[in-house]
Amino acid sequence: MADSGIKTRVAVAGLGAIGADVVKALDRGIDGLALVAVSSQDPGKHRAWLAELKTQPKVLPIADLADIADIVVECAPSKLVRSIVAPAVERGKTAVVLSVGALLQNEDLIGLAAENGGQIIVPTGALIGLDAVTAAALGTIHSARIVTRKPIAGLLGAPYLVENDIQIEGITEPLRIFEGTAREAAKGFPANLNVAVALSLAGIGPDRTRVEIWADPTVTRNTHRIEVDADSARFSMTIENIPSENPKTGRITALSVIACLRKLRAPLRIGT
Ligand SMILES: NC(=O)C1=CN([C@@H]2O[C@H](COP(=O)(O)OP(=O)(O)OC[C@H]3O[C@@H](n4cnc5c(N)ncnc54)[C@H](OP(=O)(O)O)[C@@H]3O)[C@@H](O)[C@H]2O)C=CC1
Ligand SMILES: O=C([O-])CC(=O)C(=O)O
């Protein structure tokens, strides 16, 4: 298909560990896409590096991004998901969502996208294997499980730890701090376990996907192992993510978003 020359306009909400890398990649150039706007809590903090971009995006409040973009990439705290995604999908536009856990409290956004011809895209993010999980889900998946091990800094402050008075600072041995469903994990660890919800949405849902979380002072990487048993295949895979400047977020997450954006207009797409 010939390139029409018309660029799809992209806005990025959040300029932290994920958003800043996505903005820089868009500015370097992704075929068919143009960065038009960004949003952050404190834009002054980002003025210097934004000024070095080849093309200056507008700096807007999150609610205004979908006015001028075809795709809004959400890389912000999970409590903002609704205010970023709703304006996009109700205009028939696309929202790329990183704070996947928050979709469980805002499931109606999926209906809103369906009614208005919009789309919500969840990149593989910090996880591995969602291509195989979505394929297996077309048959029968008997079970899906994720075991996450994170260094202490990747878990500190999670509401589940605070509510249950679980102390992890200073532990010297791995400690299993949670066992439950992906839905429960999303509630207790909203900034740490998006991967569990992504796995569940690709597979057998948040109430049947089992999650185990370990605070592990012996690891330096955010490590996720998934185990899936289906009528088409059985597989297990592990990813060991090097933390970014945000210890909760693996470096590969921004790269996954960039790869996802590149696929949108690429002449060759690899993978499901
Ligand atoms: N799906 C997945 O696999 C993964 C998902 N995530 C999730 O992705 C999200 C982003 O992660 P990460 O980049 O590490 O987070 P960071 O904390 O590094 O960055 C968050 C950004 O959100 C911005 N922000 C905060 N409030 C507002 C607001 N009111 N309006 C606009 N912007 C705002 C901040 O602005 P400022 O810089 O000005 O303070 C900051 O730039 C998180 O919810 C995280 O849990 C993370 C890893 C993997
Ligand atoms: O799932 C998340 O929110 C983040 C994560 O574990 C990682 O980046 O490795």
C-alpha cells in the first residue's frame, strides 16, 4: 500500500520513565506518526529536554490531548486513566494504556470505545508472551499464573503492604507477600502489577488468573514468570527487567510502547 503521506497524530500523557522515552522516539521519527502534544503534572520540570526536541509538541492538560491527537498514549499514574482514555475513545480515537490495572475499575471505557469506534491498545509492556496468550485464548486456557519477584524498591509503598502492615524494608530472604487473583493484585499493587492484569485480559480474565508476589532482596531485576496451560500449548516464560529510573518500572516497557507504535503503520508486522 502506498504511503498516503498523512501522519497519524500522537499525544503522550505523562513524561516519566515511560513517557519521556516514547516522546524522544517519536521525535526521532516513527513512520507515519507525528508527535503533536504532551502532558505532565509539572511541565516546568521537563522544559529543558522538551526544548531540545526537533519539533515542539504542544503542552496541554490531559483532558485536551484527544482534541488534537488521533492516538493518546497514557503513561501516567493509574488514577488518571479515566480522564486520559475517555476523551479519546468517546471521539472514536485510540488510547494506548500502560496503567492497565486501572482498566478493571473502569471497564466501561471498553464499551465506550466500542460504541464510538475507538480502540484501547494494551502493549505487552513489561511482560512477555502476550502473543501466545491471546492465541491460546481462542481455544481453552485451563490455567494462567504469574509469579513476580521484585527488589524491595520496586514494591515499597504499595497499598496492600500498608493496609496489612507488611514490612519489607530490611528483609534478607525472599518473602512471599501476596497470593491471589489478578483483580486483587491490581487493587493492592496499582503501580507495581500492571503485568498481571495485562496477562489476565489477554487470557482468562482477572478473577481466574492467579498471582504470586515476592519481595526479594536477592534480585536486582523486576522478574515475571508466566505459566499457561491451554488445549493448544503449555508454556512458561520469564522476563527479568532492568529497572528504569522509576524502580517500579522496567526499562523494556517504554521500548514495548515504541515497538507497538511502530507496528501501527509499518509495512511489515511481526508477531500477533
Ligand atoms: N503495562 C505495563 O507493563 C507497565 C505499566 N506501568 C504503569 O505505567 C504508568 C507510568 O509509569 P512510569 O512512566 O514509570 O511513571 P512515572 O512515575 O515515571 O511518570 C508518571 C508521569 O505522570 C505524570 N503526571 C502525574 N500527574 C499528572 C497529571 N495530573 N497530568 C499529567 N501528567 C501527570 C508525571 O508528571 P511529572 O513528570 O511532571 O511529575 C510523570 O511524568 C504507571 O501507572 C505504571 O504503573 C509501568 C510499568 C509497566
Ligand atoms: O507491571 C508493572 O507495573 C511494572 C513491572 O513489573 C515492571 O516494569 O517490570
